[in-house]
Amino acid sequence: MMSQVKKVSLFLAPLVFLSLFPILLNAQDNMGMGGGKQAMSVTGCLKQGSDAGGYYLMAQDGKMYELMGPGLAAHVNHTVTVTGQQVTLSHAQEQKKEASEKAEAGGSTYVDMKVSSVKMVSESCQ
């Protein structure tokens, strides 16, 4: 016969693990974001990417920024300033996006960026 302590511990162990699981995932996400990289702002023309839900910005410095984050769909074909952090994607994620990124960049340097805010500068792109 199993003691009460063993029954309780067998019941609580999975609950403790499941309650910590979101914290562990969040820590992993933050490490993938380069943890501690400074925020950056970039201004340019926001375009719809070839991937579903993908957006990119052709910046005034000639670089292309692959953007991930909220509020982008409303500003396609606008000149915007986006603020966020450069992210390093996993090798698998990068390979999945590489063909469309190269096509969209047209030979320019491209950077993956997680956007935290979008500010419209103009309703058109020059």
C-alpha cells in the first residue's frame, strides 16, 4: 500500500513541472532574442513579404529588415519608423525564410527584427 506522502508527491510533481513550463519557455524565447541587445529604430517603406504574415522594411540606409511583431499590417506601403530588437533566428527558422528574404532584399543586407512599436511617418513611400 502506498503512503499518503508518496501519493501526494506523485500528484504534485507533474503540477509543479507544468506550472514552471511557461517560465522555461519564456526564458528560452528571451535567449533567442539575444537577451540584452539594445533597442533600435529604423525608418523606411513597409512592404508585405512573400511569406504569409511576413513584412519587411527597406530602410533609408539600404538594408532590408525582416519584421516580426504586432501592428504591421495596417501600415503596408507607408513610410514608418519601427522600434525593436535585432533577433537571431535558429538555423532551421533561417533556412525556412532564406529564399524569400534573399528575393525581397535583392542583394541588400537583411536583418531579422522583432518589432515592439510602429509609428507612421507618411501614408506613402517615396
